[in-house]
Amino acid sequence: MGRSLLGRYQHLALVPAIVVLLAVGAAVSPIFLTADNLVAVLQQQSELSLLVLGEALILIAGKMDLSLESTIGIAPALAIALVIPAGSNGLGVELGAWTAIPVCLLVGALVGAVNGLLVLRLGLSGFMVTLGMLTLLRGLQEALTKGQTLFDVPESFLYLGAATWLGLPAAVWVCALLFAAGIWALGYLRQGRALYAVGGNKEAARAAGIRVDRVVWVVLVIGGVLAAVAGILMTGRLGTVAVTQGDGMIFKVFAAAVIGGISLQGGRGTLVGALFGVLLLGLVENILRLLSVSGFYINASYGAVIIVALVVTRFATGKAQE
């Protein structure tokens, strides 16, 4: 009974951990609890949170998508390359600037759709397909940009990266609204609850009349679109699209999802827990940077967080994640 309760409320266990981190941060730096610093943490984690949202939905449905890391780069890069002139490392197509965001979202949806086609229609391993897609998209981005950073970012991208709504960055509001929509969908929509059924027991879900392949395909497309939105926010915040945009983010995505209680086996976890996982990682990173800790050790901390979370999950639920 005790283990069952711990497993059920695992995501809430992060709340005291976050409170502890706030206290530690206040002790190590006088600027940690300032409004400017905390808002900066929220904005910097906005792109990661959208990748975690997409990955969490996919994991709950019993699949995984490693290519989200590359989609956050290739989607805005291709959209911008189609808009800017060849002299600015564009493709020379010079579409209207208004098309940049729709094209970016379309690229994200297309990546998710292709992943779904290969996994569901051809029966290929989701892990290997999305790993291959990650590498393919990274190479395409390097070829597309000729290894150069794209600077001529459309105003629509820059607006979302710089605008402030009701005292908070627009990116923070976008993430909050999308997480709220996801939480509501999983809790109150039949299609949202179907994700848990599919991830928990695919055959039982089919027997209950759920169109399993359609559910998985749709959630993969949604994941790709969310990665594209994350790419828009990151590009707007930085004002550029670097060749390495998104590189290495998938490790942080899985770290946040796992410590937030999302099961790698499917069918378990909450988006609230995933969001707490993002906040915890953001606070840890911020504290380490304020302490001038080397970035190498910060990267190592993500791996440590995943291992600790797996150990905690093992003892909390009595089950190991595979």
C-alpha cells in the first residue's frame, strides 16, 4: 500500500525538492530569488518544456521519439531558409515572411507523420527509426545552412522571443497554455484517456474499440508540432538558428520526463509531473551556473538525475523502468 501511494504521487514528490532548491539557491546567490532571475529561468526552460510535453505524450502512449531534438532545429531552419534571400544563406525561394511559422509547424508535423508511417506501417523499431531520423535531420540541417548560422530571422519569430504579455515572456505563456491544454485533454477527453489505455495494454485497448495505430500516429505528429513550436521560441529568443540548435537536448528531455514520473514502459505518468521535472532541472542548472560550475559538470548532472530518478522509481513502485 505504501509503495502504491508513493508511485501514484511520485510527481508530487518533486514539490518539496523544488522548495529545497529554492532555499539552496537563495543561500548561494543573492540574485537567485530575484524576479528577473526566476523569469529568466522560466523563459530559458520554455523550449525544453515543450519538448518534454511532446515526449511525455508519446511515452504515455508506449512509444518514444528521439528525433524531437533535431526537429527543434530543422523546422525553423528550413522555414527561414525558404524566406530569406540566397545572399543570406537562404534557398533563394524567398517566400513571404508570413509563411515562416506555418511552414515551420508543417515541417514538425511531417517529421512526426513519417516517423509514424515507418513505425506503424512497416513495423520498425520506434527507437531505431527516431534515432535514425535524429541523425538524418541533423545532417540535413547542416547541408541546408551550409554549416552557417542563419541571422535574418522573420519578425514573427522575433516577436515570440522578445514579447512580454502581462509581465511574463510570451514563451512562458505559450508553454503554460499548451501544458494546460494537454493536462485537460488527458484528464477529460476520451482521446486523451486513450493514450493511457494504448500505452498500458495495446491489445486490451484494441479490444475496447480504440484505434491504436491512429492514436499513436496522431501523438507522434503532435510531438513533432510541439518540437517545431519549441524551435520557433528558441529561434526568437536567440535571434538566430545555429547549426547545432537542439543538440543534446534529448538527454534533458528524458531526464525531466523520468524524474517527473513518466514511465518509459508506457501508460503511466502525468504532465504535471513532467512540468515539475522541467522546473527542477532548470533550477539545478541555474544554481550551478550562479556558482560558476563548468558546463561539463552541468551536463553530467543530467545523467545523474536520470539514474537517481530510476532508483527512486524502483523503490517507490516496486517496478524497474526498462
